[in-house]
Amino acid sequence: MSHPPILSVNNLNVALPGARGILSDINFVLPAGSTTAIIGESGCGKTTLCKALLGLLGRKFSVSGNITIGSRDGLNTTLNPGDSDSFCNLRGTQIGLLFQETPLTLNPVLRVGRQISDLFASSDRRAALQLLELVGFPETERIYRAYPHELSGGQAQRVGLALALAGRPEILIVDEPATALDSIARQDFFKLLRKLQIESGLTILMVTHDLHTLAVAADRLIVMFAGRIVEQGDCQSVLEHPAHPYTRSLLQIERAFRNGQWPEEMH
Amino acid sequence: MSRIFRTVWKNQNCRWGLIILLPVFFAGLAGGSLTPIDPISQNLDQILQAPSGRYLCGTDFYGRDLFSRLVDGSRITLGLSLSAALLAVLGGALLGLTAGFLRGWIDRLIMRAVDVFMGFPRLFAVLLIAGFGRTDYGATVTVLALFSWMETARLVRAETLTIREALYVKSATALGLTKWRIARTYIFPNLLGTVITNLTLLIGTLIIIESSLSFLGFGTQEPTASWGAILNQGRLDPIGAWWIAVFPGLLIVITVIGFNLLGDGLRQLHDESKL
Amino acid sequence: MENQSAHPLLSVKNLIVEYPPHSFFGRVKPVSRRAVDQVSFEVVKGETLALVGESGSGKTSITMAILGFVTPTGGKMEFDGVELNEMTIAKFRSRIQPIFQDAGAALNPQMKIGRAIGDGFPPGLPADQKRIRALELMKNAGLAENYYDAYPRQLSGGQKQRVCLARALAVGAGMLILDEPFSAQDISIQVQLMHLLRDLKAALGLTLLLISHDLTTVRLLADRILVMRAGKIIESGTIADIISRPQTDYARELIRQAGIKP
């Protein structure tokens, strides 16, 4: 699958002054219309990377390197992740973000539909309903009128997806979207993402630690460890021929689980 | 401890509040004994002198050095406000915690008490007591505290209601700890942030109330005087002897701003969960 | 199997947990929601029983009912032969302990770790004894000694869960109810915690009620499993049975989702 890259990260380094680096020598590209997964342990820098891609790093971080983003009209913009203001126009419209705990980001006293339509000029109800349909709700009216607490985990996550897609971004970053969901809801969610990708050419960057779904959901895989990328490439290839010890132990665990055996402890 | 101080100092509001309050506190601790001129000694051929090198804030109607009086007066003003605020906040927090934690009839009773006391205008309650002849320090502190505990009680009750639903409180209950133990070690420490912020802001409010009292002629009497009382004297010749009204007024304003800044800063830190 | 006492350690019969209709600004929900609908099961001493089902299937409500945090609207529960209700739960608190999904939220943010674990000890115990015993528990739970004076916020997710385990054991619990104890952690941490749980169970003869939606971890830890859906138990059996011969479509789906090779 060779598509032109829609986002490329070049020599990104992020550190807190006075402390060791958080991200070192990060280089990768996202081919348009593909799903790239980033896996790695808590603390490896995945979330910081997502923040950097949206220019959401605080001022106290020292940042070097840049990010190049291609847009619909073929123009490339190069941005410095440390400069938060330059990302203003991008957020929501070119890059969308879906959090891990969407239910917490919804306003509990407003109906769901209202929260979606508020994102559109003149609170466009129809657009909101269309979005709800896009993310796979069969009864859009009912969800439109529901309050956040009335939704199940999977439903809330889909609403979060609708919100993230409202601005019709070309790139979607999802940060551990399904950790709070049970296995069935999780599978449904990743299937939905795949469907959206095929239909609209969405490019997805997915941060996850769930190996189960990787093989099915991702085209490319990036493995992070201690702030560095230790492996990247086509998902299947990496999974079949892991080079780094961390990747290998993750796979060993996955294999053991599938066969009903106890995985070895990793340290 | 030093970690707490460093966090507090970094906050702009807190820092300026502390900077403003430092000299005030110093004056309050030292009192008139540190000033070169005795605050109560009268010097009848030096009455109503404008501020000069000798009399930094001028003299009053009895020839007393205003600067010394203000420094001395800070003890009264601060002492009264701090004591009353501490009493009010401690009492209010205790009642709020009890109401929020135990619920039921105790909660209803305490909340009705809050409603009743809130019906009384604070200042007039003190005036009433003063009218009965009790203008001493103790009486003033007591009455001020008696009519200031309600806000803290409500605040703490609301916070308690939230905290008691937390998972760590449920876990503590599951451990089999007594209600008293849970209130003391699981709920109260998590209330401190709110309580301290509330305390700081209340001090500012009470300074104004105490000053108003003294300004009206109630509160502390001669020869010791709080800032409000000195302000009261300034009424007699506000243009001619402007310094008698302006300096205490300025001090009151600056000190209250100091406490408000500190309180705001502490509230910010608490919201950011840094305290 | 070794000598069993005459009754199971925990027995739940026809449990019903309902959330009553409520009115919010005039919008009334006319029908109560039954989170747990006539659920019955038993847990034998020393076994690990798993409750598997999707979110909202009532698993957490069962936990809350057993621990006395929610009053069931119907059914009966017995612990060690004695009826469990709001009044009797106080006696059994030290014997059944919960381990929640969100370990961070289960720890008092203003309390140091060593003290939090020590809160489980009998109040009469002298301070130095408490410290010694707490350190021992920490060691068994895989926590370094220097964390004794640390606050929860200084610990990682996996470490916080270890603290919760140590605390549950400090009070001497023989039965643990674990509600999604691992799902919030990374895979590698999950494996570590699973090993810890297995070792503790073997060393102390713990009885476990494990609630999870993840069949893969359940498969390794549990002896028997109950499959729940919409508040009801739709299938039950030993792990081997369910995995090789699932009776319901839902169970089959769960197995498939977990990527388990039959």
C-alpha cells in the first residue's frame, strides 16, 4: 500500500528542562488512508507524542524537530510542535483527536445531540444526525436526545468519535480508545474505524497496548520504548519477525494467551 | 514542608499576597514596642502635625504618632480577625463535616441552624452585643465567629458529600474502619485545601467588618485602637488632617487585598490539585 | 478435593439489584432498571470463580451488593453460612475485600502507602509492629521498601494495584472480589499482576471472585466461569467446558473475540 505520506514527523525530540528526554529521535510517516498503531508501555512517550502532533505540549517542554502535514489541496505545512498557536487551525479540521475516556469529556448536563450540533455553525441538527449515522448508530434520534450518563461505554466512545470527526479531519489520532470497553465493544469499535477509513480515506494513528486487535486493525506498526521508536514497519512483518526484545516479549505474551498458557513474566 | 512552600511561592497570587502581608504580620507581632515613639504617649504641642521625617504618618488629635499607633493597632485588627476567623472556620468545618458525613437528622438540624444564623446581618449582631455593653476583645471575637461559621459549614458539607462517595472511602469502609476513623483520616485531610482557602478569605472579610465596627465607635476603645478606630478619628477633619483617615484606610485596603490574593492563589492551587 | 465445610463460602440466591425510577427535572423514568436479575451462584472455599460479561451486564452491581454498598431489592446472600445483609456485613468486612479497577481512586491521596496498608491491622497493634508487618506485605506484593513513605501519586498504576492487594491481605481477607483488576494496565503489567495473584492465591489459599470482560486472563486464573448478559447468568461451567463446548452464541462470541484457539 504505497500512498503519499499525509503526515511525517522529522527528528522530534521532546524533553523537560533539567530532566531526561521524553521523546528522542522520533521519525515516522503516516501514509494517507492507512492505520498506524503505536504500541508501548505506559511512560514510553506515546501520549506525549500525540500531544506533540497536535501542538498541545505545554510551554515548559523543550522541543526540537518538526512535523510536516499534507492537506487536501496538496499543500504541505511544516510546523514546530513547540509552537502551540500554529496548530490552531489544524485541530479538529485537519487532525482530530479521540481520548481514552470520552465519557468524562462529555458535558453531563447537555444532551449528546446538542453537544455535537454545537460544533457546527448555526447548531446544525441535521449535520449532527448525519454524524451519528456515520459512526454506526441505528437509532440516531434516540442517541441525539440522550444524556451522556444514559450511554453505555461503547456508545459514549462512538459519540466521542462523532465529535472528533465533526470537522471532517483527514487524520484521526485515537489514544487508547478501547481500553475501557469490553472485548465485544472493542472489536465493534475497531471495525467501525476500518469502515470509516475505507469509505472516506481517513488516516488513523492509533495508540494502544491491545495486541489482540492490532493484527486485524492496523496496517503499520510502531513500537516505542523509553521514548524511542525501536521498531516500525508493516504490521504483519513486525509481528512475524520482531527485532526488538520488547516486541518479542509482547508477542510471547500474546501467543501464550491465545494458547491458554501462562506467559513468562517480563521485567 | 518546603515542597509546599515552593509550590505556593510559584503561584503569582500567593507570592504577592505573601509579600504584601509580610510587613503587616511583622508589625502585628512586634506591636508598638518596636516603634521609636510610644503609641499612647500624648504630646499636646505636637497635635495634628502633617507627615514628616519624625512623624512618618503625622500625629493625631492628641499629638500621638500615627505611625506607631497604626503599627500597634495592627495587633488588634489582625488579632481580632485571625482569632474570629480561626474559630469560625474550625467550628464551621466540624459542623459541615458532621452534617455531610452522618446525614439524616443531624444534617438537617445543622443546615437549619445555618439558615437561621444566615438570617442575621453579621454587623448588626455585633452592634447589638456592643449595645449591651460588651465591647471587649473576647466578646467581639466570639460574636464575629458566631456569625461567620455558616459559609464554611456549607462549603465543607458539600465537599464532604463528594468525598464520601469516592472509591477510597468505600475501600476504607470495606476495611472495617470505624466511621470516626474514616472521617478523621480519610475525609478531613482531603478537606484541608478547601478549608485553608476559606480561612484566608474569611480573614479579609473580618478585617473589614472589624474596621467598620470600630469606625462606628463600637469595638475596641481608647487608648488602644484598631485601624478602624483610628479611621473613625479621621472623620473629624478629613481634609485638613487627611493623614488620620487616609493611612489607616490604605492599610485596611492593602491588607485585605493581600489576604484575598493569598486566598485566590491557594484556591487556584487547590483546584489544580497541587495542595 | 480436600475436606470442604458443609456450605460454600459465598452463596448468592436469586439476587435482584434494581436502580429505582428517578425524576430529573420532571423527566420520569417509569421503569426500574434491573442491573442484576435473579442471579444465583456459589463460591466454594479456595476456588476462583469468574464472572464474565460485557460492561453493563451487572457484574459490578453484584460486587457492590455483596460488599454492602448497594441494597438488593430481592434475593439472599450468605457468607460462611451466615446471612449477609447491611447489618451483618460489618462482621465480615475483614474477610471479604474488594480490589477495584481504578487502583488510584481506591487509595487515599493524602495518606502514605505504608499507613494505608497498615490501616488494615487491628487498632491495638503498636506502631513498630505495624511497620514491620506492612513492609513484609509490601515485599510479598512486589513493592520496594522505600515506597513505604510514598504517596499514591508517586506510584505507577501497577504499583498502586499491588498496594491495594497488600492492604486487602493486611486485614486478613480470605476472599477477594476483584472487579476488572488488570484491565487498566499495560499487557506486561497485567502479566506481572496475574503472576502475583496466582502466587498469593497458592500461598494463602485465597478464594477469588474475579470479574472481567477479558476471557484470556480469566482462562488462566479461574476454575469456573459464569457468563452474564443483561443482568442474568446465561451460561456456567468450568473453564475447560465453556471454552471447548460453549452453549450460547454470546459465549461463542466472547471466545472468538478473545482470539482463543479452541
